[in-house]
Amino acid sequence: MVILRVNPMVGLFERADGPKQVIQPMPILFFKSKIWRGGLAALILFLAGGLAAAQNCATTIESDDALRFKPEKIEIPLACKTFTVTLKHTGRLPKLAMGHNWVLAKLSDLDGVSRTGMLAGAEHNYVDPKDARVLAHTSVVGGAESASVMFDVAKLVPGERYGFVCTFAGHSPVMRGVIVLK
Ligand code: ZN
């Protein structure tokens, strides 16, 4: 006859006689099984992946041989510490003829930073280094080139309206977009 006694310390049933053998109730066997551990690991990865996707702190914006940004709207989560914008030129024209940059400023400052940028010229990537209204900017890229810029999201004040513009000579009236803080 098998005598079972309850070990109150671990809540397991043990055989009191014979070789040391532990008989575990089903729920404990389940929690110790590889299936459960594999499932738990997958669940954690899934949750972590969802969190990263919800706070995507980088984006790529395209431009080409026409005067446009694609997309013309960038969403920046305020939960991000930094945000990275990569500007990709998918066209073929060299940067001297069809260069583009990406310049971040308040919507109301876009015209001003475009003016000072044009005066600064190509050697300064069409951005006046002394213009404090410029919050972030990439260098100028030509066809098949790309450039990135990372900036602190804390620079952006909730409630303020921000936008971006290409300050390459003559592009600013049409090459611009808006920032949405969320
Ligand atoms: Zn441009």
C-alpha cells in the first residue's frame, strides 16, 4: 500500500515509503513543463514586441527628384526619449541639382528658417548654424543617398505646433510637412 503524506512546506504529495519519489499534482506539473515555459517566453516576447511597436521612436521619410516628402506627416510619441528621422533620397539627381534636407522647427518658424538657411548656402547644408529656431536637421542628400538625425523629444512642447521643411534653395514653399505629437 502506498502511503501519501502532505509536505506542507512545498504543497507536494510525497510517498512516505520506498525510494524517494515525488508525486506532483497536475497544476504543478504543468507549470514546470517545457510547454508552459516555451509559451511564457513567447508571451513575454509578444508583449515586448507590442510595446516597442507602440513606441516607435524612429521613422524614415522619402524624397525624390520631384519636390515632395513622403509621407508629409510624422507622428512622434511623447513617450520617446529621442526620435530619429532618416531622410532617404530615392531619386537620381545629384545633390547640387536636387538636394534635400529635413529641418524641424515650429510651424510658425518654417518660413524664417528657410530664409536663413538659403543665405547659409550649400556649405552649411542650407541651415544657419546660429538659427536657434532650427530644432533638428539632416545634412543635404542627393539621389540614392540618405542621412539621419536624432533629437531629444523633450525639445517638443505638447500643445505647440511643429513642422518640417526642406530648406534647399527654392524647395521650402512646397517641400514641407507637419509633426503630430501623440
Ligand atoms: Zn528639397
